[in-house]
Amino acid sequence: MTTGTDPLAPLAQLDGVPEAVAEVRKNVDRLYGHRVMRRRAGEVTSESALRGARASAALEGADWPLEEVRRRTDFGADPEARTVGAALRLSAEAGQLLSVWRTSPLQVLARLHLLAVGDGDPAAGRPRRDGEQAAPLFPLEVAATETAAAGAPDGPVGELPPPPPPAEAAARLDQLAGLLAARAERPTGGAPALVVAAVVHGELLALRPFGSYNGLVARAAQRIVLTAEGLDPKAICPAEVGLAELGTAAYRRALLGYLEGTPEGVSRWVVHCAAGLGLGVRESTAVCEAMQRGMV
């Protein structure tokens, strides 16, 4: 059994991160204590999955109204519809992959990409090869409807650097998988779930290991981590909703901070992920309130 120190643990002590972790924990616990959760937790989970998928698809370039996503049954007609369908499939399947994630995260990532693109695509479920490009992470500008976290940088957003070559991306992905597997063997302690989820999310956006849908896969992996690590065991906190509400400019700016690799940059990224999760908690709290009033 692995007993060494969690290499992600120091990230939990970066400036602003302990406060973000504590605030998220408090808000998630409050949501889980809502009286609706005693009787209709399954319905809240389903609604969270739907709203999270809609938001993730918007960040991937298909910004559809929630009711259109709820109404539609055909998701193969055009690129936007396929993106929405991909997000829905990932959201529906994520909860079934928890046990595999704990021992083989790379297998789960391959499965997520296969679900996103469909088994008719020859690149489904496999990493990029030499000469293959990764699709842009933010093909559509999503305007912010919520203010970014206090202290977040403002102003023009720089361009994201290209992802590393396939061989380097594969090596770093193997390192990430080894780190996660070692955490699964550690009985207690280590970095909090929010920090682990933010690192997985950030690494997948940085590496863009697949040719397409890397954003969808990264956000689905974040949701899996939050569930598997016990912060959100019923998957009722759609962080994707919060990330969309904060807008793509803030998302990209926070990711640039992560890519810098400095303590300040990584801290900004974790705090941004925390803000997204906090807004997701708010979204599901509103759902619970609507259910309590008989509106849902």
C-alpha cells in the first residue's frame, strides 16, 4: 500500500485555496442537507446532469437553451446538435465509471472520448497521433453572467499556447494516471477533492490528448473526481453551469494561470474552479427550492 505524501497536497496551501475549499465544502454540505434531498435526491441528480451537460456543450460551442436540450431527441443533425448529444452522453455515463476511475483513469478517459465522438469515428477513444491537431478549446465566446472570483485578473485575455506534441502529452497523461492511482491506494489524507478535480481538469485542458471534445472530456472528468473523492457523492453540483456563467474569458484567463505553473497561477485556477462549483451548488439549490414549492 502506498503511504507516501500526496504530491498534490501542497497545492491545498496556496494563497486563497484553503478558503475556497472551506467555502465550497460548507455550501455543498448545506445543499445536501436540504429537505428535498431526503426524498427526491435522484431527481436532483438527473436535473444536475442535464443542466451540467447543457452548460458544458455551451462552453464547447453549442449554446442551446435548457428547454431545447430537454425537448430534443435527435442529436445527430448538425455539429452543434452532435456536441449537445456528446455532452449528454458523458453526463449520463459519468456515474457508471467511478469504480474504473479509481484504478484506471486512462481507461475512463478513453471511454469518455468514445462516448463523445461515437464508435464510428476512427479516432474514437484514442489519443492524438503525430500530425493530428486538437480542436480549439473555446470555439464560442460565452459571455459572463456572474463576476469572477475576487482578486481574479482582468483585462485582455492572451492566446492559449498549443498543446504539447502527442508523445509528450501521452507521457504526462501517464504521470497523472499514476498519481491518481497512488491516491486511490492511500487510505486517508492528501489534497482535498476540489484541488484534485481542478488539477485533473487543468491537465486535460493543457494536454488536449484527443483530437476533439477535450473540453467536454475534461469537465466530465472533473465531475467524476468530485464524486469519487466524496465531495459530491450524488453528483448534484453542476460545476459546468458555474464555469459557463463565469464566461469563457475568465475560464481561459484562469487556465492561462494554470499553464504558467506558478503558485499564483495555479491558485487562481483552483479558485476559479471553486467559484464554478459554488455557482453549480447555487443552481441545484434553486432546483431543490422549486421542487419544494411544487414547481418541478
